[in-house]
Amino acid sequence: MSSLTPASPQLSRRTLLATGAAAGLFALAQIALPTQSHAATTANGKGPTNTALGPGIVQYSLMSGVLVGDIYYVGSRNLEPAGVVGVDLTTGKVAHQTTLENGYAVQALAADPQRNALYIGVLQKSEGTKPNLYRWDLSTPGAPAVPIGRIGDRDVRDVAVASDGALFAVGGGSATAPALWQWNPVTGAVTSLGIPDATATLARAVAATDTHAYFGAGSTLGGGGATSRASLYAYDRTRGGFTDITPSRMLADPSIRELAVLNGELVVSTAGAAEPTKLAVLSTEDHSARAVTTSIGKTAKNFTAVGDTIYCANETGVLAWDPASGALAQLDLGPLDLGEIWGLDARGQHLVAASGYGFLGEITAAGATVQTIDLSAAGAPVSAQTCMGVAAGGGFAYVGGNGGIARHDLTTGEVVNLLLPGEAKDAEVLDGVLYTGQYSGQGIWRYDPRSGAPIARVASFPGTQNRPLDTEWDAAHGLLLVAAQADTEGGGSIWTYDPATGASTCSVNPIDDIQLVRAVAAADGIAYLGGDNAQKTGPRGTIVAWDPVTRAELWRLETGQPNGIASLETHGRNLFALTLQGTLIVIDRPTRTIVHTANLRSICPGFSAMKAARGAVYAVSDTTLFRIDRRTFASTVVVPEINGGWYSGPHLNIDEDEAIYTLRGRDLVKVVDHPQS
């Protein structure tokens, strides 16, 4: 057991990594000295200087976990190639691993102990003909997992195995509502059993018995409008057909989050939003509810049982629930911070959790730490991850990932990963202090590298306003502005945070009750909000001028575009907007009129981000870094084929010297441009 972390009092993992006291990932995150390259020269004869600063964020990130015997299998997230590692809990080392030919993340794992197999489902960036279901024969773990087929939905979010070996899968991400899918182990065919809820946008839960398969769905992503709420269906495996068995107390919640068959009963949870999540136990014979209760927090997932007690993960750790007595409690984990949990399994009288921070934590049923295993130190393949937001200033650049932010020292090249829950979707550095907009529903976090203190949350907002998308500094009022989306409810919000006082506000649906706020820019004390719509129909592309102090609309402009606003920036009297299909719109702010439009789709095919610097407006798309002339509005490519390795849309930011920071591939780059003579 000497290779395992002892169960003694310790600093939180977040503090350890922030101070450089942890090995493994920290050691692997060091980067080489910066290298420089030059792009084509500009009109004044000076070309931009591109300095490569190494991978944006390097870690082993995970999205699933399941225990088979003493081996804990973990599915990777946002790494290339996607894969699964099996960690031996008795040695603390990776015993075997496999990579997959397709997918960027593994969210779905299910073990078939009778046949010694592990089933794997992947998430994909786009639809196609490649497989998204795999089978790994654990009797020969040295051989790779093999593809067994493809469900018609783009993403596989959950899989379950019945006792006869039939595999059931659910997911989403396609143009149609999610279906229930079955893989037949005899014929090898993958077939759709039907779409039980035509208004659902995502199915994240499936379970199976000899007689039924259970389908859990709702509208976790792209909610609002006419989309469904929590829906639970039983599929009769003999007769065919679906029956709605959703417990009445769950109907108001956005979606079914988790399903499991434990002790012969169906255990169900919802994803909470305006209200906490719900838990239920249903009979697998007549589907009546034996117990239903309101849980603690806004999520409950990864069910397992020790005796008659059911355990599951929420946002802050592990819950214990006794359905018979109704007792529900949050386990006291002491100093152990598990972050977001992606797997939870019983190991005798203990529990093993797969932490989004990249480690396994074994605890007693009461919450005491038995051991922790850092996956990178155990031999998991650490590599560059796709990234979230980027910020720079005070001598550092910061790149967000899953469960962490990489801090790049721009003088020494040292990189340290700071752990925090969720994802830093966007961020700003103000007077040397980092502020992040943290998904999902984590609010605003603050980190001052000069203080020695760990990163910490400084502002919280309604849980329904869960997805920050864009950050902006309002210098006139001294306010950090954050544009946000409500994934489950539709619409969005604008947040404000005052670093001087700690005061914060949240204005819900400042555009309308359908449009989310995808972009925000500020000038002269006015915030400009760019609208988008997660639904296929309805209004989009509205721009609202907003007073962030009085929290009131000043005026609005309908752009008349068929697509929503991807990014906004101001320069002088003009407001620059890019739509989700690359249309440039320039608005004269004093007269509130559109003075210029241009089709930039060849260099801006989708999402984008903009910042003003050095007398120009810079924009980055999925493919290109370019600048827009502040007078003529002409666009010039600065770095072609930049092809940033972003997870959820491209970002760029600037430091005090107005150097640009963004990604080229999965590497952080610093670009110094010379737009004027």
C-alpha cells in the first residue's frame, strides 16, 4: 500500500496543486521555453509575431467510472484519443488500458460481469458513420476494445446491460429527439426501439431488467419553449411499446438524471434547477413508487448501494439515503474534496468515487478517507485537453479545462494546474487578479496569484442560470459583467460583480424570455447584450443596450439576421457584432443604426470571440484569427488555420500590453500584431 496516498489529514487537492506540492500532473505540466514564428507581413511591412507557450492545459480528465472486482475503469474526457484505463485499487497503478478510434469523451460505461465485458459509449463532435459503441473483453485486457456499432443519436450518454447480455443505450445531440437503442449480442445489430418523448432534447439515463428497459430523458440542454421536462418510460421487452411511469413529484424538474436497478428495484433521480433534485425508488414489477423524496442539491447521480442504504453523488460530495426510513444525509468527507463525481461504486463496505479532479477516492460508508489514487501518477495517459476560456495579465496566462485552470507563468514558462469545480467558460484578469465565469451553476471565482490563497468562489447566482458564456469589464462602473444561458429553462441572464465591494446582481431574461445572452461588451457605462436562441425557431440576433447599475434596458436593435449573435466588441462610436454564421454587423452607437454588414463566413464559419487592441478589433473563429479595421471595417487574416482546440467555442483575450492570447491547435499562443504604422 506504500504507493497509495495515506488516509491522514491533508491539504485539499486544490491547494496542493495551487502551491505546487503535488507531483504527477504538476510535473507533467511543465512546458519548454517559448518558441516564435511569424505570419505573413501586414500592409506596413511588419508581420505578427506568434509565440508558442505550450499546451493550454495538460491533465488526465475523466467523465465516467465503474468498478469490476478490484479494477476501477475510468473513461477519458476531452483527450485525444479517447480511451479507458483500468486502475488496480490494490496497487494504485493502471493495470491495463484501451484507446478508441472515435469520440472525444467517454461518458457511458457499463460492466457485464457474467461475460467479463465492459461496454463503452462515446460523445462525438459531429454525426457520421463511425461507431459510438464499443465492447472491451476483460478476459483479454491487453487487446483493445472493439467497435460493435452505432446508435443513430450522435452522442451516447448512458448504457446498461440486461442479464441476457442485451445492451441498451441512450443519448442525443442529433436533429431528432433521442431514442432508446438496443444492441443484440446474438446478431450484433443495433436497432432503435422508438422515441418515447418527441419533445425531449437529451436522454442521460437508461437501465434494464429481464422484462423492461427504462428510458430517462428531458431537456438538460436546449431547454425552454415547448421542450419536455423530466420523462421516465418503461419499455416492455416482450410486447414492445413504452409506458410513461414518471413519478408525479418529478414532473416539474428539467430531466431524469440517473437510473439504476439496485436490490431488485429501480432507483431514479432528476436533475434539479429551480428546485432541488428528487429521488425515488420504483417497483420493477408494477412501477409503483415505494419512496420519493427531495434530495440535497441540484444533481444526484452514480447510484450504488451498501446493504439497504443507497449512495449517490451530488455537487458537493456523496449522499446516503435510506428509502425505508426516509433518512437522507450528506456524508462528512473531512478534508477530501472530490469535486464533480463521475463514478461511485460499492467495494465491500466502502465506496470508490471517480473525481473530476483526476483521482480515485476510496472512503468508508461514513465518509472517512481510506485512500486516494492520482490517475496521472498511476499511469493514466496525460495529454493536452481541449480548452474552455482564456485570460492574461499580471505576468500569467490562464487556460480553462474540465475541473481546473492552467496557470502559465509568462516569465519562467512554469505551468501549474489550479483545481476548481466545473469549467471556466470565460475569464478576465483585473489588476492581476483572475475572475472566472464557472459552469455549471458555479458562479464567479477569484484567484490572486500574489496572495498564496487558493482560488475561491466570490459570487453565486440562481442555479437555473448555469452556463456563463462571455465575460467583460465595465471600466466606467468598475463591474465585471457575465453573459449567461439557462440550459434547462431557456433564456438567460446578465450578471454583475463588483470586485471592490463583493456585491453582485443577476438580471434574468434581459432580452426576452427565449433568447439567451451569448455575448456582452461594454463602453461608456453601457453594456451591450447579444441574443441567441437554443431552439430551432423563435427570435434571435437581438442586441440590447443595458444599464448595468439600474438594470434597465436603454434601447434595442433587431439585426434581422437568421442567426444569433456569437460575439460583440466596441471601438470608438461603433459596436461590432459577429453572428453564428459569420456575418459582421457594425452599429453606430450614438444613432443606433447599422452602418455596415459583411459576409465573413469563409473565415468565421460559426462561433467567435472579439477583443479590441492596438487600434483594431480582433476576432477568432474555429479556423482563423483575424482583425477588423476600425475605420473601413475591412477584415485581414492575422493567423490562418489557427484551428484552436476549443471545447465550447473559440476565445481570445489580451494582456496589459494588448498582446493577444488564444489557442493554435491545443497550444496556447501569444500573438503580437502591428496593424498600424
